[in-house]
Amino acid sequence: MSDELKLTILKTLAAKGSIEDTAVTFKNVSSETVLGAIKSLESQEMVTHKTLTTEVWSVCPEGQDQLDNGSYEARIFHAVPAGEQGISIDELKAKFGAVANLGQGKGFKNKWLKKSGDNIVRLVDSIVDQTKVDLEAVLATGAHENKETIKELKRRNLIAPTKTFSYSVAKGAKFSTELKKLETDLTEDMLKGDAWKTAEFKQFNFDALGLSPRGGHLHPLMKVREEFRQIFFEMGFEEMPTNNFAESSFWNFDALFVPQQHVARDLQDTFYLSDPAEATELPDFWKTVRDVHVKGGYGSIGYRAPWSEDEAKKLVLRTHTTAVSSQILHKLAQEPYRAAKYFSIDRVYRNESVDATHLAEFHQVEGIIADKSMSLGRLIAFLDVFFKKMGITTIRFKPTYNPYTEPSMEIFSWHNELNKWVEIGNSGMFRPEMLRSLGLEEGVQVAGFGLSLERPTMIRCGIDDIRQLVGHKVDRNTIETDPACRLDKKTGKEVKVGAE
Ligand code: PHE
């Protein structure tokens, strides 16, 4: 805001007592600029103002075109050569399109032109382009002395009524001809001395429109993930590092006693890496794992099937986060015995064809509990508490098969709206031959469970197509514009805060 304009306003007021109409006093300054200066002075009570509204006529785009290039009738008149021959109607049409018809009509009316057979000929030698003259008057003054002319120009869509604003200004309670620089902040320096006592502060403008905040709430998956994390932390779990998306088949399958002939290892189910295709080396206990696979051990008779080191080295995009759990358990085995609880929530990959309920990448929530006194009963009791914290109160289990756990249980939860049991996870007690090969001492039991993050999120948010949640079909717009939200523990429903 220029101080110059503000000073001019103050000086004019000092000299004349008031400004009747800023449109007259400040002809060359836009009304927005004038208003800005007035408002700034008004906030310091130096002036007061009233808005004056004036109805004026302004030239429309079509009118501007006729101002620039002549009216349609004038253009057509000049296109007709003098003499009896004139010009054919078809030629005019070809040259001027729709303008030809409009211009001819007006030309006939003005008695400039007439029809002669299929031709148009002139009736006069020269014309005055009155339409253009009238438009020039409107452009200069916003009005025209002849009311009929205004009516006609408006009918032809060449002009339209608009409002302009100007202001009358009077002296305010704290009028002065000097501009005061107002403080915007209470500073440390002011507080150290006495300056704060006399400082004058700029007023808050409570009418200012704030910037609307960018971005709504977290992605639903990240929200539910955060809730799971909090529950795990509450229950004493440590988070596993899951930043390696590529793992060797050894950690993803072999260490978990998934036989090398298992269907899950097929190309159709697992993404194998091509470059690099193999891990450079296997961990030092790989021979123990191989022997238990081939010949058995730790109470197991093994798979009695061939086992190849090359197969174990193949790199895969991890198909489950249990590939991380196996490594954490191996690390845990290097320390003196202690009970431990770990969890992870991260992406896994499966070579699935994508549909409304399947994705080639999704998130797994996984927990493992290592304890000498761990048992299936304790796992069931734990899962009961865990899911209750998520608002899932009724769960039940069904025996199932996992290569790495025995016994294994699928976890089902009662879904009120669907009125049926839905599978929400998988769990079990890790096999002794797996745990002993990883180096865990005799007597250490490990329970584990896993579930997808997408399934509970979809149930909570009422989403029925997983592709709306993950991948390229996610509508970024809803994520940016959604209001803040939390998940209601009692109903399991998303509660939007600030949505009403
Ligand atoms: N890895 C299993 C899955 O992908 C889940 C699981 C984890 C099961 C740990 C048992 C123990 O479904």
C-alpha cells in the first residue's frame, strides 16, 4: 500500500474537510487501490468512509470488436464496390460468414445498401459509422445521452450495465495528517524497556479470509496403521525394521520351513528379482536349515526332498513380513535368553491379478511373541485382548496349515453388517525345527500372527474396492479435502471431526 496515496487522502481532507467522491478526486487510481488506502487509514480511526455505487454502461467483447474493426454494417458497406454491379451475396457470405447477414440487414435499414438480383449494391457513396461513434462515447463516459441508442446497443449485445464503486471519505476520530507506523509484534526489545507502554499496535483483522489449510487427514491406511502401532506399543512390543522390500528366498521361505517345492514359491505367486537375481551369500547357519529340510532334525522328519542353495539365494519381493520376523528371531537367538515381543506393519508383494479384493502389493500387520512360557492358550488370550482394543469384540479360530507354524489358526471376526464370520488373520506357534535352526534355545516358544492392514481399513471406512485404497486409482483429491478424522473405538466407524 503506497503511503503516498494515504498521505494525499489525509492532506485533501485537511484542506477540504471531506472527499465527496474518490472517483472524481482520484481519477487515475483504481477503486481497489483507493479502497485499500482508505481501509488502512480507517483501521487507525483516521478516516471513515461510505461506498458510492454508480451504474455505468461498459462495452462487451462483441462491441469492442466493432470498436476495433468497424461495425458489421460498415465492414459490409466497404466490401461492396461502388457502381451498379455491386457484389454477389454469396461472395459476401464466403468472406464474412455470419457478419455478412447482420451487416447487410443494418445496411438496408440505414439505406446504405440495397438488393439487386443476387447482388448487393451501394445506395450512397460514403457513410458515417454511427455505431462505432456511439460505442466510443459509451467507452469514454460509461453512458450515452440518447436513451434509445443505449437500448439499441444493449439489444445488439454490444454494451452491458455494470456497477462501479467509489467512496466518500470523512475525517475519523484520530485524524491527523501524519502517518503513524503501527507495530505488528510485541518484541523482546519493547519488553526490555518502556517502549511497550506507548507502542501503538496494528489491529487484528478478524474479517480477513484465512488460507484454507492444504491437505485433509491421513490416508485411511496410515490412520489404521497408526492405531495398530499404538496398540502394539501399549502391549509392550518393539517395532521391527521392515525397510528391505527385497529378501532372499532363504529368509522369506527356507528359514520358515516352506519347502522348496511349495506352490507359494511359484512364479505365479511370487515376484522374483531379475537384476540382481541372487543374494551374494546365505547366513552361516544355512546348512542346518538345509539338513532339517532334507533329513529332518529337532523332532522333525523333514521334507525328504531335494534342497538347492541356488534356490535359497533367489531374491524375491517379500511375500510376507514373516521374512523379517525370521531374521529378528535369528538376531534374538544371538543374545542370552530374554522374552521378547516384536511387531511390524509394512508392504508385501504377491503376484496376484488385481481385482476389487486383491492387490499385488498390500500391507501386513504382524506380531511375534517369544517366551519360554508362550503357549497356544496364551496366544488366543492375547489375540482376544489385541482385537478388542481395535473394537473387534467377537473372534474365533479355525485350524489351518502353515509350513512354519503348528498348530496354526485362522482368525475370524463376526461382521455385523455382513452378518457372517469374516477371516481377518492367520496365526500359530512357530515349529521347533524352525526356531532351533534359527538358534533359539530349547524351551523358547514363539507365537506369531499376521493380518492385512487393508481388510480392517476397508471395513472401517466402508470401502468395498481395495483399489480405492492403494495404487494408481486412489483419488488424491479426497485425501486432500477430507476433514480431520479419527476412528471411533466403540463403533469401529470413522468419525469425521469438523465435517458438520
Ligand atoms: N505370514 C502369514 C501370512 O502371510 C501370517 C503369519 C505370521 C502366520 C506369523 C503365522 C505366524 O498370512
